[in-house]
Amino acid sequence: MTQPHEHVDTEVSVIGAGPVGSLLAGMLALNGIDVCIFDASADVLEGPRAMAVNARTAQILDVLDLKDGLLTAAPSAFSHYGRQKVDLGRVDTPWPGMWPILQQTLNRALIEWALDAGARLVRGARYLSSRVRPDGMIDAALSSSLIKSSSSYILVGCDGEDSTVRLSTGMGQIAVAGKRRFVTANARAADIPSYRLKTFADGTVVSSGQIEDRLYRIMMHVPAAVPAITTAHDVEMVWAQTMGATIQGKIISWGLQTDRRVVSDSFHDGKVLLAGDAAHSQLPVGGCSLNYGIEDAFSLAWRIKHTLDTGTSRLLDDYAAERKFAAQRLHELVTTQVEELYETHPINGSSADTSSTTRVQDPAAFLSGTDIDYSSCGTSTEKLLSPTRVPFAQSQLLGLKDAHRSLQYSRIGSTDGSFQASPSLQKLRNIERRPEHRGPTSGRDFLLVRPDGYVLTNA
């Protein structure tokens, strides 16, 4: 797995072997791109992380022929937006619901899939810095017993909230300090009572539930009056003091978070890019960090391929514009939910009486990851294609799936069901120009679809 050379040459360097970096590397490798992942850790990081993926991530895994092997448990038809119970079954998607899978399980599977596709992985290689050479290649300095440096056309930082790639390139960040502490822990126990947002007089809020046989997840909002938490024993003590009973088992992993929000000033500097928590991080309410990171990777892979094919980086500018828009919107909506959960601001219907300026119009679509509209980003893009609203035959659906998997654009006749895939957008635009319409199928006899499934305006 580790390459016994001091220097690695590759087309794309991916820093970080988490789910985001692994998915991105695998998609690129499937399309014949030489890609190498560098990760500082010796293995997949353990700990209490996301436990489910949403409909959009399920769609992405299905496009890549990974869903049936990974998402084997039935999805939950309900979730919560703040304290509001939300029916996900009515969302316009063939993959409705929250699909149970531990983030570590997903991560390991994506790494194996990426390696099978031809990606390389170097463990124990910590990214230090990078510079752009006069010929446009990016040289990265690495700290490793074997690998000291790499050169690539494109470098992508998927190295988490405290991204060294972001810091070393000076992309900067916009941060909002957190004011709440949250403890999340996995406990091996015979039984732990299930709670949802059980609130106590001192301000502690507790949720707990079973993940799998004898494995439970504990989540606590810990008020400032509680002393510093530095060990698993401290977590057990806080639980005992709050609940009046000890955990009849053992804390096997735990983490401490705040509701701090960070978004990078820019998601790319030339051909150095950011994705996932490296670009935007927030309290991972409902697994949003994992799901939005997966969407980053799926949105970026086809753009990297076209950049390498054409030598132009305009699509990288579009990626930065769209995903920063999505991240800022996510931050506002997460803040709305945190205020609802841990303050006294009720969410009534589709709006909340909070200090957040963004209101979710459809909580179910937001939780499902299907409601992002890029029409205000200036990238000639609208909403996600809805397979349930366009009358495709099964053969056309399979053709569209293949186009997404192979990072191709698609032209689809919405009236006759015809399908055409092409790696060249210009070829697809050699058609009669039509006025721009707001709806994906409004007044059109064809659709132009990007490789990530979003509909382009006919302009």
C-alpha cells in the first residue's frame, strides 16, 4: 500500500483518506486519472461519527454501484429538523430516507473501492506545505519515513476541520466561535435507556440510542458550569451526575465538539482545492458534515477530469462558487436547528423565530440533500434532476447512471425519452438555443444534465 519511494509523481494529489478524499480519488481513478491519496494516520480514525447517510448520498453511492453492497439496512422514513419530526418519505427521490451505516464502515469501503479502481494510498504521510512551480505543477512537502514529496497537476485538501492545506496556502477562513460544548460517545453496554433531547435543570441535554447489538451512542450538550472533559472517565462521571445512574458498560470512544462554524474564504487557490470539513465545518447535526462532504467530492470529480482534459480551470471557479454557497446556507440552517434544540426558540412549520437569517422551505428536502438550487450562483445551473418527474424508461435511467459514473454530460429528451452522453459539453450545446426557464422541465423538449446530476440552463 505504501510506495517505497521518496517522491511521488501523480496527476492528482488528495490529502486525506476520509470518506471525502476516498470517494474523490475513486471516481478519478475509475476514469483513468492517476491519483494518490496521502494520509497522516495509520488507519481509519475511530470514534463516534455519523451513523447514516441521506438520500443524496444514497443516490451517489447508487450511481457508483456501491449502494446495494453498503446500504443493506432499511432506511428510516423519519428524521428531525430541530425538534420537528419530518417525514422523508414524501421527498421527490427514488432513495428516500436516512440510510444506516457507520461512517467508519463507509470510509473503509470507499478506500478499498478507490484502491481497486487504481488509486494509490500512502499512510503515515503528513502534508506540510506546497508550492506552484513555473510550469504549473504543484510540489507538496510531506513528513513521512518514506515519502518526502509529491508533484501533481492538481492538489485537493480533504484533511479535515483544521486543514493544513487551507492554512499553508493562505486561503483563510471565516469562523464563528462556538458557545456550546457537546460530548459524543460510543459505549459498549448491555443496555442504555433511549432518550431524545431530555433536558435537565442545569442545562444539560441528553440523547441516546442503540446503534447495534450492545453498542450505544450517547450525545450530551454540556453547560459551561461542567468542568473540563478530558478522558472517557470524565464522560462517565458527567453521565452519572446528570442521569443519577452509572453506565453499565464501557466508553470505547468519545469526542468533544462545539458549535463553532468555519468556512474557507475560498474553496480553491489556482489548482489547489478544498473539500469536506477542510472547506467548511460545523456541528454535524444529522450527519450533515459527512453528506455535504460526499456531495463536495461528487461535485468536484467531474470538474477535475474536464480541467485535466481541457487545460482550463473555469469549472474549478464554478465549484468554489456553488459549494461555498451550499456551505454558507448549511451553516445558517444548522444554527437554526441548534438554537431550536438548546434554546427556547420554536420552529413552527417551515420557519424559525431565531437569529438565523436563512429559513428552510422544505425541511424534508433539506435533510435529504435534494433541495440545493444553484441558479443564483452564476454558473448556469439549476436544481438536481428529478428522475421521478421525467418519464424515463429503465434503459434511459441506466444510460444516465452510466454518464454520471463516467463523468460525462448528458442530453435527455424529456418528451421522447432519448438519451445521449458525451464527454464534451460543447457537442451537447450544438443545438437550437431556447429561452431560459426556471423549472428543470418547464417548456423544454430536452434537458442538459451535468455529470453530478444538476440541470443546466439552455443558454
